[in-house]
Amino acid sequence: MNTAKNIGLFLLGLGILRTDTLGLVSVYLGSILLIVYLLLSPAYWQLEEQQEQKDSK
């Protein structure tokens, strides 16, 4: 979770430093990846927990 935030901040920093097209594109892609990751990770953790509960039974 922290790595995703760090990568997002890093890309945001790059975008601020480089206001050309490449910088904007990297921030745009980074933010999309970050949003997708944040949306998918809770579902993934729930699946992991369910698997662990099944295994422990």
C-alpha cells in the first residue's frame, strides 16, 4: 500500500518538475494505476482472508 502511494507521489513530483507532455502523461498514467490499485486491493485482501479461513477449518 505504501509503495503505491510513494510511486504516486514520485510521479506527481515528476509531473510538477516536468510540465511538458511526458510529465503530464506520466502523472496521468500513474494516477490511473494508483486508483485501480486502491480499488482492487481491498477486494484482493478480502479474498485472501476468505482463503485463510477456509484453510484453517
